[in-house]
Amino acid sequence: MPKFSYQATDLTGKVNTGVIEARNQEALLQILRSRKLFPVKISEVGENKNPLTADISVSVFFNRVKKRDIMTFTHQLSTLVDAGLPIDRALGILGELEEKPVFKNILTQIRRSIQSGSSLADALARNPRLFSRLYINMVRAGEAGGVLELIFTRLADFLERAQEMRDSVVSAMVYPAILTGIGGTSVLLLVTLVLPKFQAIFRDLGEALPLSTQMLIMLSDFLRGYWWAILGVVILGVTAFRRWVATPEGRTGWDGAKLKIPLLGDLIRKIEIARFARTLSTLVSSGVPILQALSIVKDTLTNEVISAALISVHGGIKKGEGISDPLKESGVFPPLAIHMIRVGEETGRLEAMLEKVAKTYEYEVQSTIKRLLALVEPAMIVLMGIIVGFIVASIMLAVFQFSNMSP
């Protein structure tokens, strides 16, 4: 059976470490619970750390605190608070176990603030780069309602689902990006390095060269002679585009244009709808007032067009119109999401319906990504094959023509 190393706390908050043989992680958890121990870190001996366990932090070499570190911290804190440990004691334990010096210092500062009389939400708010408005407001609601352990459980689940969504999108883009890079590099090497070696041979043919070969030679000469100008134009173009997108008008225009891109625009919309529904459901179910929750949700969305649509929703709630009608009038949210939210309002189960909307569109995102990959991968392979084939065929055509002209 595999061996697992663990770090766990007992009812007094004392940290226990050891190695146990177990069939799997579930069996290990049962053994620890029978010993009245609450696991903080679990990893299989001799294996890489399982990303589904609490110890999900990146190697200590990368000292920057990342979203995964916050998710790990939330899971660990949820476990300790649920075990009945005071917040300052739990933070002290997590500070001792933390490997990243930067995060360790931050946890120490948060603990000192709490011991000085500050609330946990206020202590977290002093680190806005690490803890979002959503995180802080949920903790504040949990402190006010005396359900902090429940809030941390919801936060941990929310952050894990958000991380899964990000990972699925990023992993889906890896293969097309690699394929594009390799294909583009191959074409560039053919045109700038391989083709020039044949130019000395082709030069004697003069105008007898095939048109496709002449075009390739002109392209090769241009790339090798004016690469610096091309690079300068690209840098200036990227810089100008980034400055334009940094303006409110540019950001809105670009985000609107992305939503109109075939297939990709639909994917972006579904990702934003899923994020909107899950975030709002988590906030409302945690006791955050709906108007404040919408303000927080607006800041979590990355598309400015969809985010701006929430302004009308905010105003509609103040007028007593609810959420679904302003969302419909915005013209941004899909009909299915609007109908599901309306049912939630009418039945008094808005949080539950928002959760269902989130799950529905998260599933749609996965399905859309699979469909896009099914289309993009073969299309890119065919396109690269056509380009490389055209280059090789043009070179070989000129070589054959040269051979036929030789005495």
C-alpha cells in the first residue's frame, strides 16, 4: 500500500506529523479522524503532491503568492476553524507550516492585527492584492453572522471551482499555442534560412523562375533585409493597442469586439456568465446584501460590456424590478440564464438557481472548448501543411525547371 506523510492538528491545536500506510487518501482521512486529528497537509511519499490535497502550493522557488496559494490557505483555515480552533491560533499554525517567506510574513501580520483587536476581514483587507473584495466581504458577513466556519467552507469550494475553470481554459490553449509556435517557426526558418541557399542556383534562371518561387524569394529578401522594421512596427502596434485598451473607451470597444468573434465570443460570454452566477450565488448565500454583492460581482468580471450591464441591474433592484428583467433588457445575458434566474426569483430560491446557472454554463464552457479544439487543431495542421507544402513545392518546381534547362 502507498505511504502518506501528513501534518494534522489535534483538539488542542498541537501539530502532529507522521507517515501512515493507507489504500488511498480517503482511507487515510478516516484513520486520522479516528485518532481525532484534523489534516492540514497530506502528500504521498515518493510522489508529487496531489493537487487535490490541501498542500497545493507551488515550489518555494517561486516566491510570489499565487491564486493557488490563497486556495490552499482557505482550505487549511476552513479545516482548522471547523475543528474549533480560534482564528489567531489557526493562523499561527498555518504561518508555521507555510513555506513561502512572503506569505508567511503576511499571515504573521494578519494574526498580530487580530490579536490587537482587529476583525479578520479588516486584517485581510490590508492585503488587497491577495484577498479580493469578494473574499473580504464574505469573511465580514461570516463574522457578523457568527458562521465563519461555513463561510470558509464556501470560499474554499468557490476558489477551487474558479481554479478548475481557469485551469481548463489554460490547458485547452496550450496545444494550439505550441502548434502555432512550432508551425510559425518552421515556416520562418524555411523562408529565411533554407530558401536563400537555393537563391544562388535560381539566380541564373532569371525571369524563367516560376511565379511562386519569385514571390518566395521576394518575401525572403524582405524578411532578411527589413526584419528590424517589421519588429519595430510590431512593437509599436502592440504598444499602441495596449494603450488604447487601457482607456475606458478602448477597453469597452475591444471587449465588445471579442463577444462578436464567431465561436470564441460565445465561449467568452459563457465563461463570464458562469463567473457571474457562481460569485453572486456564493455572496448572497453567505449573507452579503444583494446590492453590495452585485457591486462586488461587477469587479470580478473581466469583460467590460457584460460588467457594464450590471449597472442597470443595480438600478433595477433599487426600483423593485428584481434581477431578471434588467438582465434581459441589457441584451448581453442569454435567454436560458435569464429564465433560470427569473424562476429563482419567483420561487424565492435565487441562490440555488444561480448555482444551477453556474453549473450549466461551466458545463457549456467545457463542451465549447472541446468543440473548438476539435475544429482548431485539424484546421491548424491543414493550414500549416498547406503553407509548408507550398514553400517546398515552389522550391522543388524551380529545381526541376533548372534541371530541364541544363544541357
